Amino acid sequence: MSFQPADNIQDLQYFGEFGGVNPSISDSSTYTFLSAKTMFDTFEGNADGCYLYSRHSTPSNLYLGEALAAMEGTQTANVTASGMGAITPVLMQLCGAGDHIVSSRTIYGGTYAFLKNFTPKFHIETSFVDITNLEKVEAAITSSTKVIYCESVSNPLLEVADIKGLADLAKKYNLKLVVDNTFSPLSIAPAKLGADIVIHSLTKFINGSSDTVGGVVCGTQEMIDNLRNVNDGACMLLGSTMDSLRAASVLKNLRTLHIRMKQHSHNALYLAQQFEKDGLKTVYPGLPSHPSHELFTQMMHPEFGYGGMLTLDVGSLDKANELMELMQHKNLGYLAVSLGFYKTLFSAPGSSTSSEIPEDEQAEMGLTDGLIRFSIGLDNDIERTYEMMKACMIEVGVLRPAGKMETVSV
């Protein structure tokens, strides 16, 4: 399979209105028209290239959307104020009262809460399934199903979706496959594998500096036009609009994404290999021990590796908290949610980013109290980082000095 996402971004050319090498920021909430008819036509969606109101679109947002569409290989894209501000309008646009969604059971806690607790108010029901089992996915599809929803690499368990297999199912039953690709930008290109819509939280790897919240929906021109429609477009009417200044900032950071993802992946693979050798229960798609290692390898763009996310199970929440606090004290990273920062971030998802999922359902999907989710940073000397992390693990009793895992009572 041929991939050229980084080159597609590189080939884009934007100039500012005064010849600047960065496009000018459109710092306006509303736009003037030379004629009343043009204003009317724009409201009706029939005046291409004209701007109406910033909740609809802005030049700055369109620049960023065009770059992200080039990255994902879709016709166009619409940027939003947050990742959830991308996910929720898409699902509300595609589904109405009486409709049904088949979703992965291991997804970001906010998405899970939206599907489990919020959409039923609108009589939209969701079946949560093991997305890695295509037979179970197909068995969950009903005559009311409109969407299959998954994450390329799931949050936080790092399960890998067979996107091509899911796309074949979606086509078979005339459904839309919506894929959240936040954990694997550049490494995986869901649209090239058959996904209809690709979503990102721009907050994470794509922006990369943990200073901006944003999201994007990448898809066909028809889908994006529907989301922006002034009469019934979910993005337009629900108001999840990205600010132009933030769009310009993300666009600048996007230009280094290919460099950053290579380093995130390099560092994560090294740590995962070392931790597994030490006897720690390590989950990382780049390890042959990962159940979907071969699938990820088949789907991936090899230049960008297996991503920057890994998990360790240290046996108990108390032990996880003790280790994370010590690693933060030693300046090895931050005890914080989110991901994609230059510094390593770590958290216990069962009590943080996945806390919306009931404990019994966490247990069923394999989300244990002792699980630590790591977003591995851009450390230049990853060998030094590993030795320091290992020393912390020995100090709190997760590893014995000889490097064998301690038996922890849970």
C-alpha cells in the first residue's frame, strides 16, 4: 500500500496576504459582502469562496482543514473547538431517533459517556463490542444501525482495529465507518483503508505542545458541507467552532508532526522492549507479543512507527500512584492526562480518562486498577530515561533489583 501523508502536507503552499510565509490570520467574527445577493447565496451554501460568519468557517480554519485532509487523504475537513466537538456532531449528524451505533467497547471515556449516557436521550442506542472480533461486530449490526465507530488504536488498552475489515462490513450493510485516529496520526491512514470519516483530537500529537484544545473531522465534501449547513448542520448549530488564532497555531505545529512522530515511536518502542525484558506486563503495538502486532504492521506507514503510547500493569492502583508520583519527582514526566506532549505524560486511566466507564465494565474489558498509560515524550537520550525509570520502579517495589517483577497482591 502506498502512503504519502507527510509529503501531501509538505506540498501545500500558503502565503499570507502580504507575502508572509505563514498565511495571515483571519481575526474577524463576521465578513462583509459587496452585494446583498452574495450574502443570500452564501447563506444558502451557493457562494463558494465567500465567508459568512466565523461559526460557519474562516480562512484560518480552512487552511488547517485543508492540511489535515491532505494528511488523511480525504476530500476536505472541518476543524472544531475540541476532539469531543468533532466526535459528537458527526454522530448526531449521521443518526436520528431510533437509530443504532455499533461501537468499540474500549474507547476514550468521554466518547463512551456520550454514547452510553447522552445519546439515549435522543433515542439513539449503542452496542459496545470487542472491535477486534469482526464476527461480534457483524452480529451486533441491526436493521437500525447507521454507524460503526472505533479508534484506530484504542484508548487506553491499545487494541488495534482492523479498519479494512470494518470498512468491508460497513459497505456490506450500507453503514458509515467513523474512526478516531488520535493515537496514530501518520502511522495509520484510516481513509486509505476504507473509513468514511476520520476524526482527531488535535489537542494531542498533532498540535504537540499541550497548549490548545481542538478537533477535526476529515471526510467527503458532501459530509463536511452537511456538517456546516446553516439549517441542519450539526457543527454549525451545535457551535463547536475552533478559534482562528488557535487554528493558525495548530497549522504551524502540524508541519513538524512527521519529525515528532518518528521520535515518539522510536522512544516508545525502545522503552516497551526494555520493560518487557524486565518482566513487566507491557502492551505496545510494536511488540510481537501484542495480539494485533501483525495487523498494525500491515496497516501502518513504516516510516512513522507504532506510535508513542504504551501501557504497563504494575498490579495495583496504590503501586501505580506511588510510581507515577516518584517519576514526576525525578522529572521523568508529568502525572497528567492527555498525550502527545514533548515530555512523557502518565496516568492511571481507570481513575482518570476512563473513569466514566463503570468499574464492572472496566473489569470486563481488561482495564485494571494497576494499569498506567504512558504517552512517551521526545527525550533525546531514551537509554538514560529508561535507566532512571527502572530505578524508580525498583525503589517502589515494582521491579526487584535483579529486574524480575515482584509479585504484587491486588
